[in-house]
Amino acid sequence: AMQRYASLRDLPATTKDGVTIGLLMNAGLMADLPSLVGSGAEGVGLFRTELQFLVRNYMPRREELAALYTRVIEAAKGRPVAFRTLDIGSDKVLPYMKPQDEPNPAMGWRAIRVGLDKPGVLRMQLQALIRASAGRPLAVMFPFVSEHAEFVDARAHVLRELHREKSLGHAVPSALEVGAMLEMPSLAYAPDAFFQMADFISIGGNDLKQFFFAADRENERVRKRYDTLNASFLTFLQFIVARCAATGTKLSFCGEDAGRPVEAVAFAAIGLRNLSMRPASIGPVKALLRRVDLAEARRVIDKARSDGAETVRPALTAYLDGLGE
Ligand code: PEP
Ligand code: MG
């Protein structure tokens, strides 16, 4: 499949009506790094740092992590990388951490909730990221942020570690961006101050959809019941786009749905301009985006919604099926 899209690799994802969509890749393991060049990704929109914790049977130390992050940054060759801090708990259980006996782990003590309550590992990870980024830009994002106050606290950890590194006389990153994943509906309704404080926001569509529909992402039976192109969900995503536009906050989408071509067109049509996906999806998504008139796709979506369609998928696929080359 990669072969088929190789000719597109160095071309932009520009639609027929001239809108360019940034296509980035999701990564997490060293094995993903060669795809950075091979896929034509403009950067790493989501680096899942927990994967490196999950493939070990011991807690990695700061120096080991810093060396790993340096390799990631070097493989990116100047392209941006958004490092997501440890997203553990729920489905991602570290073998060397005490298991929590929680009735509902997906909504339990996980991700940034752990990081804020027991900040030792978070701080160690931030130190490793800061060291690995010495003299280069660093982008950190926090998973599972539910409210503004959590983001304020998480961001304060970054600033504190940065200050500490400086006072130790270490080289620090040349620029710093601190962002949040938006994967809880509550965060979409945070005060403007949150959107102003966040340097960027990335929609974690996997969890956002799970919590929007109260449908377990691990449970095929209920997950498949709700289409990502459900009119209500798209309208909600559009609300997030509007909030970010109002505050000038950079926005991307990094859930698995970004890598599905029809979904990618819908997201672009409602205003998303950066999509992050598994590397193998970049070719197919780009190929379709380049054939689409985005304003027309938007009219199709709007009409389906005003007609009361539950999902805009039939109307949108009918439009896409009728496209020329
Ligand atoms: C998401 O929730 O959409 C996301 C990108 O993060 P993860 O799949 O790792 O939870
Ligand atoms: Mg998530």
C-alpha cells in the first residue's frame, strides 16, 4: 500500500479548493521512527510515551528516557514532535506498578490524574524530555485533562522542571509549547482562560468518542453502534474547532478516526486543519483529500444534518463516490 502512495509522499494534502491539511503521524516506539521519513508525515502529532514504559518490566530511569527521546527528536530531523506524558491506567497497566482495584478503570485513576496525585514519575519524565530537547523546541502534551485546573497544575510542573534545569546550569529547550489532549467532553466547555493558556490542543478522538456516547472503546458491540460521522458528534467537534478559532489556539485531531479517509474528509470539512494518524494511513488520506472540494463536502454534511440524518456518512460517501480522479 505504501508503494501505491509513494508518488504522493512529497506532495501536500491540498484539496481541490486549495485548503491544505497538515498530516502528521502517531508514534510511540523506536520501530515507528523510520516511518517518519517514509510516510511523508510533517511531524509526530502524538508520541505515546507510555509504550516505552509498557515494553519494559522495570521503571525506566531518567537517563534512559532522555536517551530514547533524543533518538526520537533526531529521527524527526527538525519536524515537530508532540510528546504526550505517561497515559497509564485503564487498559494500559504497568507490570511494575501496583495494580489498582477499580470498578471502572477507564474512568478511574489514570493518566494525568496519577501524574498530579503522585508526581514523581511525571517530574522524572519531564526532566528527561527537557534534557533531550536541549537547544531544540519541545512540545509536551498532557493526556486525559478534564478541567482547566488540572492543566494549570500539570503545566506548572513543566515550568518548575524547566526552572530547575536552568538553575542547575543545564541547557534548556530553545522553545517550549505545553498542550492538552481534549478527550473529555468537559474540557470543551472549560473557560476561555484554558484555551488561552494551552499552546495547542489535540483532540483524542478515541476517548472523546467513548465518553461522548458512553460507549466503551474496548467493547466492539457498543463502540460500533455509534458512528464517528454521527451528526451530533460532528457538531460537537465543530464546537471545539470554533472555541479554538476564537482564542487562536492551535488544534489537531489524533484519534484513530483521523486515519480513515472518509472521516478525515469530514473533519477537514468542519474545520480541522491538522490530523495525526498511523503512518500507513497518510497515503490513503492524502489521496482522497486531494480529490475533494472541501466547501462542497461541507455543504453535503450541512444538508445531511439539516435533513435530520443520524449520521452524515451515506450522504458524504455518495458525494465521494461521485468524484472524478
Ligand atoms: C485518543 O484517545 O484518541 C488518543 C489518541 O489517545 P489513546 O488512543 O492513546 O488513548
Ligand atoms: Mg486517549
